Amino acid sequence: MLDARQLEALAAVIEHGSFSAAAKALSLTLAAVSLRIKSLENALGQRLLVRGKQVRATQAGQALLGHTRQVRLMEADLMAGLQGGTKPARLQSLSVAVNADSLSTWFLPGVAPALQAHGLLLDVVVDDQDHTHEALKSGDVTGCVTTLAQAMRGCVAEPLGVMRYRCMAAPALVVQWSESPVSKRAGSQRLAHCLLGSPAVIFNRKDALQDTFLAQHFGLRDALYPRHFVPAVDAFELALELGMGWGMVPDLLLAARTRELPLQEVLPGCPVDVRLYWQHWARESVAAQRLTQAVKLAAHAQLLQL
């Protein structure tokens, strides 16, 4: 039988990043927190934390963190039921992993009403849609927006829809490429040559959308080209407007544009479609179930349903 106080001490150290911060959050002495975790490690016969300047969890520690977070949510549901209410006495926090494009377009507007109605707090981990499932697998989050269609162990994968991306650039760049002196090449070959010789604006080093675009529409794989890395949605869009290069922009963001500077599609009618899924624990608390329902409704209202 796992000791609840020991689990809370472990979770506090992982969440706060140090023993001293965990002790302060739990109103305990540093020695008490250290003793509880040492006792838990002795009971399980394995290390749960890697000590150092920045304390981090081992794989076993991450699994216990996920378990502890689930227990917290279940207990909050139980207390609400015992008190005869449908809303917990205190706000409940739910951790999710979401890609930046989804977060800034359909995700937050879609779930905000449910959060307010049911007293829920969001703890968002932002990552590329091809990698968000790693946070769910490690127990850091209760759900994630991901491209992974196959449900992970203990999880459910529900289709959300498609985010459609288009290759965009400042109009002056598109005109420049169309007038490229590489006249002996066919139109598509000329454009590919121009793209490979021009900087791409990329969200971060995990972002592979531009590679998918080149492979899907030009047959270019493992292409080499100069790159700007701009890991912020507004700044990413601004970099394109300023003519710094070409990049992949979702239709949802293009539809919501309020900026005066225009962007132009580089290769009209040739998008990249990204299928998204909501992966979450199969055993969910009532709070997590409400979030799941809100995510699915928001996605079905905003994403393409192909």
C-alpha cells in the first residue's frame, strides 16, 4: 500500500523542482520531505529522483507522479459528491500538452467556458504535435493534442479533425521567386530551387511541417535549406510579414488575421493536412471528462472533418 504523504512529497519535489521548494509548499522541514521520499524509495526498492542542481524524476518517479495526480482528481470528485455538490470546493488543476497552433486558435477558446463553469485550472505544456504524447506517456499531463493515432497503454485516442497548413510568404518574396532568372527550369522546379535557397521560418527544431511540404509537393526529402527559428506564434507570423522567409501557417490563423501586412500562398492549392487526436487516460476523473468533452466539441466545430 502506497503512503499518501510520501507520494505528495515526491510529487511536490518533481513539480517544484527542488526539495527546499517542496518543503515550503508542504509546510514541512527539508529533512521531513527528504525522509518521506527516502522511505518511499526504500519501500519500492528503486530510485525515484535523480538528485542534482535540478532534481528530476526517474521513469518510476514519473509513473508515481501520474498516479498521484489521478488520485488528487478522484479525491476532489469524491469530496464534491459527499458535500452534495457538482462543483469542487476548490479549483482543480488539469495538465495538458498542446501544440502552439492549436492553443492559439481553437483549443483555448473552445475549453474556456467549461473551465469557468466547473472551476478548472489549466497547466499547459506547449510542444510540437508530433511530440506532445511524450508528456502523457511520462505522466506529466492528463491529456494531449497529438498526431499519434494509436492509443498508448492505458489511454484512449479520439480523432479531433484536421489542421490544414499553407506555405506562406510576403508577396514581394513570391514575386521575386516567380521572376527568378533560373529560366531553364520548369515552374515547380524553379520554385523548389528558390525555396531551398531562401530561409524558412520555423517554429522550433521539432517542427517538421516545412519538410513535409517539400516532400509532399516537390518530392524533396531530407532537404537542406537555411532556417530562422521563431518559437512564438505572433513573432512567427511577423517574421513572415517582414519577408524573412517562407513558412507553414494554419488556415485557422490565416482566417483570424487582423494585421495589415499581407501574406501570400507560395504554392496555391497545395496544403499540408495534419490529423490531430486527443489522447487521454482511459480512467478519467469527472473534471478530466469535462475537459475531454470540451476539447472534442471545440475541435469538431473548428477543425476540418475529412
